Amino acid sequence: MHKRLIILASFLVLMGAGSISTAWAGWGCAARGSGTLWGNSWKAPTEQRAINLAMVNCHGDCYIVGCSPDVNTLKQAAALWPAPTTSITHGCGFGRHNKCP
């Protein structure tokens, strides 16, 4: 009986640890603007907070290019959304600042 209780207790501890680790998962987003303007966010408690942080980090007329849960580090954010190395040209159409010709 004692052995069963130890096994059960170990199982409950492992299950609890798994649920705790997901609670620390953060949101990350990427914002891009004209030229080489960009901003990423990571480890935000909500998607909306991640959006706001990415927009603030972009420092200009920017738009969100993507968001994802479980982005907890700068390294993860940079792997998902690398900084632009050349100028970004905006497209046209729905959701864009530029009208299509």
C-alpha cells in the first residue's frame, strides 16, 4: 500500500509540474514597417500585450506580421521573425496602407 501511495504522489507531482510550466508560456509578435523598421516581442502574458509591445518596439508606422504563443525568449522571437536586412516594400490591398493601382 505504501509503495502505491508513493507512485501516486510522484505521478501527481509530475502532472502538476507539467501544468505549471505551460502557465509560464508567453506570447510573442512581430511588427514590421517601411525600410528596415521592425520590432519583436516575447514572453507577454497575452496576445494583445505582445501586439502592443511589438508595435512600440517598431518605432514607426508599422503593422503586425505574426503572433504566436510559447515565445519566451528573444532568441525564439528572432528565429520566428528575423530582423529585416533590406528595405521592406509594402504591398497593396486589404489591410495595407497603399491602394492598389
